[in-house]
Amino acid sequence: MFDLHDLTRRLAIQNDSKIVLLVADGLGGLPREPGGKTELEIARTPHLDELARRGTLGLSIPVLPGITPGSGPGHLGLFGYDPLKYQIGRGVLEALGIDFDLGPNDVAVRGNFCTLDANGVITDRRAGRIGSDIGKRLCEKLDRITIPGVEVFVRPVKEYRLVIVFRGEGLGGDVDDTDPQRTGVAPLDPQPLGAGDAASKRTAEIAAQFLTQAREILAGDAPANFLTMRGIAKRPAIPTFQEVYGLKAAAIAVYPMYRGLARLVGMDVLDAGGTLDDQMRRLEAAWNDHTFFFVHFKYTDSSGEDGDFAAKVARTEEFDAAVPRVTALGPTVVIVTGDHSTPSKLRSHSWHPVPVLLAADTCRFDGSEGFGESECRRGGLGQIEAKYLMPLALAHAGRLEKFGA
Amino acid sequence: MFDLHDLTRRLAIQNDSKIVLLVADGLGGLPREPGGKTELEIARTPHLDELARRGTLGLSIPVLPGITPGSGPGHLGLFGYDPLKYQIGRGVLEALGIDFDLGPNDVAVRGNFCTLDANGVITDRRAGRIGSDIGKRLCEKLDRITIPGVEVFVRPVKEYRLVIVFRGEGLGGDVDDTDPQRTGVAPLDPQPLGAGDAASKRTAEIAAQFLTQAREILAGDAPANFLTMRGIAKRPAIPTFQEVYGLKAAAIAVYPMYRGLARLVGMDVLDAGGTLDDQMRRLEAAWNDHTFFFVHFKYTDSSGEDGDFAAKVARTEEFDAAVPRVTALGPTVVIVTGDHSTPSKLRSHSWHPVPVLLAADTCRFDGSEGFGESECRRGGLGQIEAKYLMPLALAHAGRLEKFGA
């Protein structure tokens, strides 16, 4: 299969341009009734509208038409990595979500504390939803498990959820869940998927050793007297922004998962603070040290997930208010978009293409008067797969040579 | 990888339709300021506007979003050949640019005359930029070099630049440059790239023999007492228009490189004269002998490269004036487009999608009132990769059967 990065690697050149990718998570929305306006269209966004008049608009397709992405594929697409080629296992995402710094030899696992009866049969798959304080204490006990040849890390996530990481040479990620997905049966033993490569067989054996020790350690901790494993996955091998684009990239994100996704593609993850204002101050401070900036704003997504149309409008206006801080820095290229749509009408991520705005002096202007789904539908970028936004950003930044003579 | 030509080969049928592909090189442009018009939009183009009302418009993406093509990839795309699959080496393009008729067993090389000192170290990579007359005389001397088993051709390009072609069975094109890209060191020996296939090793040996003889022949010709080799490349194996489309194609182009690109895909290259008027007379004379005509107009690109907005407008109007000569012949399908954009604002090729117009009686009209970037953005073809224009032309010409039952 043709790899876009073969092209960007070959054509990338250096200059002193700066690119900013402003991601309002879940930006795209839906109107509440036919003929109505979306959250973004109702929000007063004077700064984004001004940027739209100076740029060109379009709609970004995160993966393929009809496919609703999670945060992982959504962001990989925005970063220019084909989300169908680079798939991130659930265990890896869970580890990224607690800011665990995964290395290239790591296999990550989502764990659930569960309750076993005297016969070893699961009676509660969530261990009575124990509190986070109990989960944390049990993880500290499990973190002391040692297995020859690998390092073991056990970290709490929330309540009954935890992350386990095995670190060592030659570990594979193709191992099946041990969670049987129902009560009344025993947990499954870790088994390599399908025929099973040697590396995944080794991971299955290590996971089995871990579970044997865990059963003894937790024996007296009912209702959390055992755990199941799900989403066992190896950290994927992803080339870095530096290598494929020649960019020195920085991520300014408040939530751990987005920091983790940025770290996966080799961005420097900066301390972002907790507010958009903190993030803007960090951007200003880091301006001279990097050539690419990924800034992530979470609350357009979370308000959409809450089904709160008005809150999403308000969060969009909050996001808009930060835009002058970005443009004041004089970036060569600014892209504003989301990793997916989260219409409050659906209370979830959706497959709808996402508004995108690219502003640069080299734009072919498209007569857009403001930033919103309807204007984007008529925009000059057309409907474009998210993975092509990075090549476009590089082009507008003068960072790609001509292909062929 | 799926090959579009597997489909066109299978579905192609014969009839007496005629297709004309009118290429205004570098046609796409940019406005000078936000809200302004492009060169094409400012130009008075009554005939193209009339054709736009009778057809359907769109924007053509030469390679992929953000990728700026050279003339080679730009034209291959228009001819329906995936420019990422068929890559043309620099030596081959240079040979095409001097109208050298490359055969399937040819390896072409860009040469630079250079100056060596008494120790064999390069002191001038361009041999003091000798005049074209001197370059021509030295090439005539080198053209007499004989190497057993291959034919050798040496042709002047301009000043210190020349083309060398090795013709023979079993030659490969994967040989590294001998130009060290700096002075103060000796030229490199020809070496196969990477591990080196047997055919490329053979080419490297032949190139070494050539250079040994050249060093003796040029010994007394300082400052041009040696040469370096770059862009060593084999003529790519490209199936012909006849084979993939069933079209008997003719090229009417003034500049050698475009004639050469047409020859690569098996077009008959007609004597085009020097003006657009000459080209139109040639088109009229050849009308009954071919089923496809590629007409190339250079000056929309060269005026763009000069950064001369007004000249590009004037050249576009000159191009427009030729359109009635084409439509008077009654072609079944006319496509008007460029191989890439060359905005005068950028003084270079660019990645911006290119206006395209397809006129045929079978068009679904899109309400276009004229031919320009903004109308094309709203046009019925949408944004389309250039390689799909040929299948569309064949379809509108009634030359493609139904796919499947």
C-alpha cells in the first residue's frame, strides 16, 4: 500500500515557518431540527469567523464515510497517520489515558477487579464497584509482583479499573481477553490469538504468571479478590513527526489521553496547566522552541457527550475567545478542526464530517463568511480525509518540495 | 494494488468519437488578496465560459492534497496514469526535454561539465558556465565514445548541461549520482544504489567505462575537462494509450518535454510548429487520423513562474481565443484543464487543485456561468484526482462498457 509518509519524508524541507493545529474535540455538531443551526453555527465566534475569511474551509472525514472514530483514530488522522494502518489497542489507550509513558517494548492491559466465589467463578465483573481509594491500594500491592525477564507496572485508573504494563524484549500484543464478559463462569486463561506468534505466546505466559501471583495476593480482598484482563496490546510502532515531516512538535493538552497520543507520534508534551488560558500562556512561552503546535480543547466534546446543546455553544465561544492569542503569534499556518463530531443531539461521537479551517497567506480564498458546518460544506477544501490535512499544512508552510520534475 | 487500467482495458470499446484534452500548463492561480479574483477569473474568456455552460466543472487534484507536482507527474495524472505508481527519473525527463526519442532499453543521465584540477579534484561544478556552443562541440566529441554491447548517445542541453543515453539489453536505472554536490573533492565513481541489482551494476560499470574515456577526451578542454552524472534513470515501462484505452492518440505540443511525456505513453507526436495558431492548424489537419488529441499550451505556466499576474491573464485570453477552432471540429468530449497550478503570486508550481471543464452532450449540467476557480469549486465534478479524468472522458465518449452485469 502506498504510504503518504514515504512522500512527506522525501519532500520535506526546513524553513522557519510555524504551524498550529487547534483541535476542539468533538467540534462537529447537528442542528436540533431540520433547517436549524448547529452548536458551532449558533455560537458567536467572531475570531474563528475572521480566520475563516482569511482562509479556506472544508469538511474533514476522520476515517471513512460512516465510520465514527474514537479519540485515538480521530487524532492519528489529524496528525497525518492513516488510522486504518496505525491501530491502537485498548490497553495502550488506557495506559495513555493515565499519562503512563509507554516504551517501544511495552504491552499494556486494561484490568478490571472482579469478585470470585469459592469455586473460582465470577460473581461480579466489577468487584462491587469498589472505590478508587481501594483500587489504588490494591494496585500498589500488585505492583510489587516480579516476573523474571520483564518489568511489571500496575497502576490504578478509577474505581475497579486498572492498567497493567509488561515491559521487555520480544513481547507480542496478540493475546485474547481473559474477561468472559459474563458472570457464573471462571475467568479465561490468557491465550495467544489465532495460531499465535512466539512473542504473543510469551506475553500469554507472562500474563498467566501475573494472574497466578495476583490470585494469591488478592485472596483476602473480596469483593476485589481477582482481576480480568482486556484489550491486551503492544504499543504500536509509529514514526515520529520529526522523522516524517521534519517538524519539532509540541503538544499542549490538559487531558492525559491526548498527551499520550501526541507522545506516540514523538511530540514534546508540555505542561499544559488546567485551563485554556494556561494553555495559551504555554503556547506563547514555547513559541520559539518548536515549529508545530498541537493545542487540544476537550470541553466541546464533553458538553456534546452530555447532550447539552447550550453548554456546547458556550464551550465553543470559550474556544473562540482564545483564537486571538494564537493569531497574535503570527503562525504561518493555522488549522482549526475537531478529531470527530460529537453532536449534543446524539450524546456521543459521530461519523459526521468535521468542520475544518485552514488559514495561511497562500490560501485560495473561498468566499466563506464564517466558520460553521454549512459554510464548510461549500468550502474550498471540499470533503477531505483528515490524514491529508498535514500534507496541506506543510504545503502552505512552504515545507514540501515539488514532487518530480 | 488496484490498477485503474485493468478496468479501462477490460471495458474499452471502439466507436468514432473524438476526445480533445486541452492543457493550459499551470492554469490554476490565486487571487492577489483575500476576496480577490484569480488570473483565470479576471481574464475575459468568452469561449471557455460558453463551454462551461455546456459542460460540467470541477477541481483536479494532480497527485494528492498538498503535493505540488512537476510537469512529469502532472501530465501523467492527466493522461490517467497514477503519478505515484509511474515515477519518471530526472535523467529521463532531461532526455525528453531535448526531444530525444527514448526506447524501452534506454538509461538516461543528466550530465554537468565540470572543472578538475591537476589532482582530479573538482574546482567548479559547472565548468565556468561555458557557452552552449562549447558544450555542443564537446558533446560531439563524447558522442564518438564506443562501449562494447551498448549504444552511447551524448547530446547537449544548454551551457554546461548535457544528456547521456546508454542503450542496450539488461541495463538498470538504480545507479547513484557521481556529482559530490561540492567542490574540493573528486567526483564519485558510479555505484549501484543499495544492494544493487545485476542490471544496475552493469549500468554502473558502463558509466565507469564512459567516464574513463571521457576524462582522456576532455583532458585538454579546461575549464570543461570532465563531467559529473546525476539523475541516472531507466525509461519507465508505461502501457500505451492504445493498449489501456483503445485510443489512437496524437500530441500537439511545442515544447520538447511535453512531446516526450506524450511519447512515453505511446502518443503520435505531431509537428506542432511554434504558435497556438500552428497547433490549431495541425489539429485540424490530423482530425480524421486520430481519436484522441492532447494539445499543450505552455505560456500560462511560464507567465505564472515569472510572477506576472497581468501576463498570465493575457496568456489565458490567448488560450481562450483558440477554443472555437477546437469546438468547430465537433469533438465528442472536450476537457480543458492544467497539469498543476502556477499562481503568479507564488512564482512557482503549487499544490492548489486545478480548474477543470468537461464538455459533452452527456454532461449533467451544473449551472456554471463561466470558467474559473470559484465556479469550479461549486462544479459537478467536485474535487477529483486528475487520474480519473481519462475514465470520465472515455465514458462521455461512449467508449466504456458497463462494469459487471
